[in-house]
Amino acid sequence: MKKNNKQRSLLSLVLMCLMVFTNCKMISQEPVKSDIVISKNAKWSEKMALTLMKRHERSYMIDDSKTPKWDYVHGLVLHAIEALNKVQPDPRYAAYVRDYVDTLVDKDGNIKTYELEKYNIDMVVAGRLLFDLYETTKDNRYLVALQTLKKQLEGQPRTNSGGFWHKKIYPNQMWLDGLYMGEPFYAQYTVTFENGKNLDDVAKQFEQIQLHATDPKTGLLYHGWDESKAMPWADKVTGNSPNFWSRALGWYAMALVDALDYFPKDHPKQKELVGYLNNVAAALAKYQDKSGLWYQVTDKMGKEGNYLEASSSSMFAYAFAKGANKGYLPSKYKKLANKAFDGLTKQLIKVDADGTITLTQACQVAGLGGDPYRDGSYEYYVNERKKDNDPKATGPFILAALELNR
């Protein structure tokens, strides 16, 4: 009996030791948050990037995601951090970008959570992260993923006039957002792998939205255009949505300056796209508030409920600054970009004790149609929820800071 008790005691001791060892091992395998220090003297671009890395240990978490997903907001922010790394090289930046891609792209090049058959053009933009990784590593999985996203564009449903539908579930509709989601990737892909053979088709996307969504009175572009004019939000004559949403215009302006990177000066469509950029920049400049910022609904300055919005103001600052730096826009737009950035840092940025920064007054999301139904009214846009440090604001903020060397 005593022998059995001793054996049981010994067995219990062994099990306890194993449990302690296992628990210790499990704890040691959990990711340890790096001790990121943000200097007061760091540039705004670095402060924002390091803030996101400090608050979101893994790059797939930047939109407060609990699980990894292939998504446009990650593509936007990580593209900005990738751009920062080219100007201010830091292995932490490169690792943060690659962590996202390697979490979502498996060894065979399959993109986890991505569904090509949905033909959602939002899902293309994160593919911009793959180009540099493929160029530097020659890892075939990145090429396979690039080819998958190009395959989506090849099959993307189109309007009768040749414009990409925003999503398969939104037939006959082009949204300004979609120009940023698809065209910079499309332009880079065709120049990198096809000797630029599809640049005319890239330009066609801008031509279609410019032709159909531009308001002749203000020069601004409406958020969405329904070729069929069947959607309840669509004007029965023009097919356009009812209002000018600043972030939609921001997506469009950024799409132009980024796609133009891949158009040679002697390309027949290059001058046309530069003209579109000048037109929309001139229209937007008229609605810049004295603070340097823009309102959520662009042309309703001061109307009850409207507010100075962070993501669009960051996008315009970036597009204006890059456009001027590249020579697409007159130099005066660089001054307007700096004025916008001053407004962001003085009015909408909060600095915490640990050096992290928070960009406030960012619209979290807005769209057209869907369920629950979004009617594109003024009341709809100004009442959509806001989110501090929303990725649609932080990504363009970093890009603007880089163009302005701030």
C-alpha cells in the first residue's frame, strides 16, 4: 500500500513538473511585444508608423482585427510603411510589412481569406505589397499571388463602356474608391510584367469615372455612378449618387498620383491623367477650410453636422504634395498640402505620454446601397461612425508626411 502511495506521489510530482515545464514553454512561445520608443524629435511619418507598430503587435491587427484577413486597409497602411522604409530604412518596418504578407500568402501562393469569385476590387490593392517582395526574394509564391490578383482584374465585370464594377454584388457601378483599389496595382503589374501593354485600359478606368461622375458646376466628382440608373441612390438622368464625399475624392486623387508613377511621359494617356489631376485639385482647393482641412461632405462647409475630417484631409495633402513634387501640379499645391498637414497636426492629432499619436475625426466607413441600405444623403455621411487612428487616415497621413518631409 505504501509502495503504491509512493508511486502515485512520484507520478503526481512528474505530472506537476511536466505541467510547469509545458506552461513555461507556452508562455515563452507567446509573441513578446517589442519595446518601441518614440522620440519627440522623430518625424511625423515615423511617429505614426511606430505608434501603429506599438499598439498593434502584428500587422494584421492594424484595423483591430482579431484574425488575419486580406484587406484593403492593411494594404494601404503597409504600403505607407513600406514607402517610409525606403526613405528611412529600419528592419522593423520591413519585418512588419512582410509579416502581414507571409501570414496571408501560403507557400504555394494562395491568399488566405481572399475569394476571387466575389470580384471585389477592394481586395486588389494589398497586392501592391507583393512587388518588392518578389523582386528582392524571387520567391515564386509572391508571383503566384500577383498573378491571382491580375486574374481577378482580367475577369472583373465591367460597365458597357468598359469600367470595372466596384464589386460583383454592385452591378453596373463604379465608385471613386475603386480607382485607388485597382488602378495603381494594375499599372504597376502591366509595366513590370507586360511591358505596359494594358496602360490604355488603366487610363480607361479614369476616363469613364471622369466622364460620368464629374459635376460640371463644381468640378468635383460624385462618390458613385450607376450606369443602369437602377439603384435608388442614383440620379435618374446622370446615374450619380447625391453628394460629394471627401474620402471618395481622396481615393481618386491618390489613385491618379500613384498610377501616374507607371505612365511614361511620352505615353499618349499620361497628359490626359495629369489633366484630370489638375482638374480635381483645382476643384478641391476651393473647398479647403481656413484650418487647412476639408469637411466630410466636401461642398457643405459649415452646415450643421458636417465636420473637418482626417482621412480625406490626409489624402488630399498627400496627392497635392506628390503631384507638386512630381511636376504634375503647380508648386502652389505644395503650400496647400503643408497647410493641410498643419491642420492635421495642430487640430486633429493627440500626443500621448508614451510618444504615441492619435489622429482623430476620421470617418470609419461609408458606402452606397447594401444592407443596411446606404442612400448617399448628406445625413447619411455626417452620421456614419468615426474612429480614432482609422487606417484610412493613418496610411495617407504617413504618405503625406513623407512627401512633405515632415
